[in-house]
Amino acid sequence: MGLFGKKKTADADKVETGAEITGVITEGLSIKVLGSGCAKCLALEEVTKEALRDLNLNVPVGHVTDFVEIAGYGVMTTPALVINEKVASSGRVLKKNEVKELIQKAQA
């Protein structure tokens, strides 16, 4: 660390891998939460992880915060949930059962 440098923390280099989720590894299923990192976006991310655990799926949940990339999905209100590169929901925090239904529909 330099005299005026930013102190690194152990969490600063941590990457979300989904390793804490145990269960069936599902190839071909990608899930992202779109949003700035606000409380609602983080709540949707947590609900999504809970839904995946309930479904016994080992899928990492990405979080896109870049507004240019978010706009590329056609999303104007966040938080948004993207499953397999398709916007499944935007503008509200879903309930766990709603997320589970959307994931199951995407797998069918």
C-alpha cells in the first residue's frame, strides 16, 4: 500500500462464483441481476440465490451494474432479472416463488 493508496481488503478481490451453492450444476442456465447495487437490486440477487438453493441448482448469479450494458438489454427500470440472456422481470423485487417459477420455465 502506498502512502496515499487505497487499502485493499480481503473482500475487495472476492469474486462471486456460486461456490457456496451446492447441488446440481446446470449447464446452459445463466442468471444475472441488473442494477446499480442499491438495496432493491441486492434483495433481488439474494432472493434469486435462495430460489436456486431451493431448486438444488448450482448456478452463479452475475450482477451487472454498468448502465450502458443494462440499457443494452432494453431495461429502463431496475432491478431486473435476466435468465438465459432474456429479461424475465424488471422494475421490482420478485418473491422467491416467482423467481423459482421463472427459472423452471427457462429450463423447460
